[in-house]
Amino acid sequence: MASPLYVLCVLGMASVVSVQGYFTDIGFELRNSPCPNIPQIGDFNMSRYSGVWYERKRFQFALQSNVKCMTYTLFERNDGGFNLVYYREVRWPLPLQTSTRIVLEPTSKSGTFRAKTRVNGNWVFVGVFTIVQPGYEDPSVMYACRDLFYGTAIEASWIVKRDRQALTPTEESTLQSAVTSYGISYSKYQTSDQSSCGR
């Protein structure tokens, strides 16, 4: 039986120049076609999706090869949004634990949020996060994309679970079929390191 899939799609990302440090941190890649048209779901249970998600795969990016133990913790806000804390551990030159706070503000559409984060002390709009398919306890996919010019785009994606365990063959197959149907290349995903984590 196929497991439900959750996809978090980020559209309309802010300028690469204005949030260059943020883009470097989460690792965007060039896409040689426009962003895919991922359908939006109509209902979203925020309480069920709150909590900790552990990154199991992500689009590989050179400057991210030095990090491990990535987690995404969602705290439900009173205004209908989330506070998202992105935690990771840096391996070298010195071991370091660090996190980034992202605020997901609610919009008029269920499961859709405006995201912002602090860059150089200022709040910067990051993009619009749209929940397109629920899977509250199953492996989930976070996807970010922004169209650029001449039919190109930048994109990033992460596969997360409710625990640190590796994806099972069944989960891999289900995820591959799902992301491929959305026009996302599954071959871009690399396994994330969740070993010997500090917390």
C-alpha cells in the first residue's frame, strides 16, 4: 500500500542577491525548465503537522556537505501560522550547532503561508509556502522553486520523516513516483547524515 506523501512547495522566492546567505544555507540548484505546476490541497491540519521532522534526503549542494543532523521543527502560532526552526550541526573546522528561524505567516488560502527570515538583522520575505498533499506521519517532501529567466528556475528539496531512520524501499519507491509525477528529478536527492547527532 502506497504511503501518503506531503509536499511543501515554496513559490515566488525573494531575490537571490537580497538573501544570498539564506539561499547558500539551504542550497538551491539551477533548473533548466520553469517551476513545475504542483496542485494545492484545500484542507490542512496544522496541529497534526506541528512538531519535529528529520531530514533524510535533500538536493545536494556543495556548501551543505559540511552539515548533518538537520531537523525542521514547526510550532503552531495563534495567528494560524507556524514558527519554523531549521537546526543543523556543522562538522568543521570546529563542531558547531546552529539554527535558523523562519516565520510562516498565514494567508487567505488554507495550507498556504508567507515565509520570512532575518538576514543581516532585517526581516526578508522568502517565499510563499503551499501545502499541496498531506501525510502527517509519513515521509514528506519539502520543495522550493522560483522562476528566473529564459525558461530557467532555481529549486531545492528535502525529504523528511518523523524519526531519524532511513527510508524503507517502499517509502523510496512511493516518494520517487510522487516527485517524478510533479516534474521533480528524484536523482538530485542525496542521503542526509543523521548519525552521532548532538541532540
